[in-house]
Amino acid sequence: MASKTISPTRMELTRLKTRLKTARRGHKLLKDKRDELMRQFLEIVRRNRDLRARVDDGLSGANRALSVASAIMSSDMLEQALLYPRQRVELDMTFRNIMSVNVPVYEFKTQAADPSDIYPYGFAQTSGELDDAIAAMSGVFSDMFELAQVEKTMQLLADEIEKTRRRVNALEYVMIPDMEKNIKYISMKLEENDRSTKVRLMKVKDMVLEQAHGYI
């Protein structure tokens, strides 16, 4: 049903047709954006799955080695060995744009006198299992940062997909159908007015002819 407050004029009809054309173009662009966001999202989901499996495997290996080291070494010795790390990590964050969504890009740098030296202790008083735990944790470190980046990207893309989906649905099921109904309503009213005007003109013409005939 057309809006009761709409004015059935040719100017309003032209305005509505222009808005409908714009709405249809916007609807197509939003659908294209939604589809591309979904494609990007699914790619990142696959990347997230691979990263999570690698991180879980790495952390599981590190935890197993650390558990064995804890059983071999005393808690005081283990705490003392890990008390002062030799490396320092700096994290930089920039952004990249994915379909108007700014997603984070994490980059970490390790600062140390010897970047290859990951063990903050001497080897005389520690076990080889502790070395294995530190090596496993160091190996999974970069994957953990990338996993955090990927999961934040997934969250931001999911929010944007939901917003775009709502806009597409609003255009497709509410705004465009309403404008089409209003255009149809105004067109019918204008046609009805044209017919009424033609009937009145024909009656006036007949009256004029009748009066003219009567005067002859």
C-alpha cells in the first residue's frame, strides 16, 4: 500500500524514479561488497584454522617439555633460570584496508645482543627438556602474533558483513518495494486524473458545440 502522505504529482513521480534508480544501483554495489567480504572472510577463516592448529601443536609440545623439565628440576631452579630473559620484543601495529575495513597488521621485532640466543640461562644447571620447551615456545611465537592479527581481522570483517547484510536487506525488502509501490500508486493516480480531465474536456466540448448549434 502506498504511503498516505505521498503527493501524487509528476514532480514526486520523477523524484521517486530517480531515488529508485539510485537505490537499485546502491543495492547492487552493496551486494558486490558483501560477496567480496565473504570471500575474504572465508580465506581468513582457512588461514585461522591452519594457524590455530600450528599454535596448538607448538604450545602442546612446549607444555610437555616444560612439564618434564619441572619434574627433573626444582621449582626454585626453574624459576631462577627463566627470571631474566635475554631478548626483548617490540610490537608495531599498522593497518590495511579490506573493502573499506581497516584491519590491523602486527609486526614484532626481537632485540638482543645475539638474536639467535633464546635461552636466558646457562646450560650447566638446566635440563635439555627446558631447552626444548624454550625452543618450541620461540618457534610458535610468530604464529601466535599472526593468529591474533587474523582473529581480530575476522571479527572486524564479520561485523562489516553483518552491517552490509542489513543494508542490503533493508534496500531489497523495504525501501525498493516501497518506492515501487509509491511509483505505481502515483502513476495510477496521474492516469486517473488524465482520464478525468479528458472526460471533462469532452463534456465541455459537447456543451460548447450544443450551445453553438443552438445559436445557429
